[in-house]
Amino acid sequence: MKYENITEGVFLSRPNRFIANVLIDGKEEVVHVKNTGRCRELLIPGVKVFLEKSNNIERKTKYDLVAVYKGDVLYNIDSLAPNKVFGEYITSFFKIVKLVKSECKYKNSRFDFYVEYEDKKAFVEVKGVTLEKDGVMLFPDAPTERGVKHLGELCECMKEGYEAYAVFVIAADAGAYFTPNEERHKEFAESLRKAERQGVNVLAFKCTVCKDSINIKDNVEVRL
């Protein structure tokens, strides 16, 4: 996944979930934050960030905040990126994957992907991961009732013969392994373990992140 018109800046503050104040070329700018999560461990005053300049001259904000350094590791914080990079990743297996559809409805649910490969049919739900603690990648960074609902729905679709995948895309080349964040949301952690016991495939991938791109690199161990 590639970005265009990338600009470097320095993060100053985040008045609310949707905007941030960033210093760009000596001028303070109000920019759009492409991630409504907390990101408190990443968006610290003074850190280096990267922004994509919009081509829409009518927009109130000229820039989208897409990446931030934590130490010497660059994290992508575009909430749309995990789905896009995973979609690119699975379609690269063209000899195995026969069909990929995004945002697919199943009964009263809507999953990120529907995939047909070999003789199998599967639904896939993708979650982006940006929280790191002591070398471990964690999800979620805040309670997510929606995440719990998705796991229950994945279990339901298996009853009709579909395969099910819960995929965690780590938006950085970081982390020794992935584990659910019991401290932030115990119910989600318990639901993920229950889903895995019922047959949901739980996968995690880390990414190569550059200031103007993000791509899946390889698998990361999952510890439930």
C-alpha cells in the first residue's frame, strides 16, 4: 500500500479523536487523524510524524496523519491500512485464492472479507494493532464491544460450513508476539480464546512500514 505527497512534521497535541495539531515547516497546522483510537502511547508531543497531503482543495484539513515514530520504530496509524494491506496480501496468492470480496454481508453481520480458496469458503475479520508493551503487541487499546460481537459472529458462520479467521495486522515491524489485551478488555480476551477453541483461526502479521508505504512482512506468534 502506497501513499502520495508525504510530508514530515512534529506532533504537538490532539484536541479530539479526529484532529491533531502538527508543526509542519515551522507552521502549526490542524490535521486529520486517520485513527479514532486512543494511540496515547504513540501520539506524544514532540515525536516525528508523517502526513499525506490531500488533493482536495475544499477540505478544511490539508493533511492526514498516517505514521508516527515510537523510538526508532515507525508505526502506521491509518485505520484503513490494515484492511487494505491484508487485501493486497491475500490476493497475491493468485494460484490458491479464487475469489476475494471486501465488506461482505452474512445474515445480520458484515465481515471485512469473504474468501474462496482451494475448495474452502471463509469469512475474515481484520483488526489493526498499534499498542506495544514490553515487546508484546496487544489488542485492543480500549474496550471494544464491536470486536466481541465480530468474534461471536465468526463462530456462528462456521456452523454452516464456512471457515473463519480473526486476523490481527500489526502496523509496525515490532513485537515478539501478539496477545489479547486482558487488562484493557477482559471480555474480548475471553471471547478470542473461546472463538479459537471453537475453530476460528487466529493469525497475526507484522508489517514493514515506511513513511510512504505499509506492507505485510511475515507472521507473528499468537499467544492466547
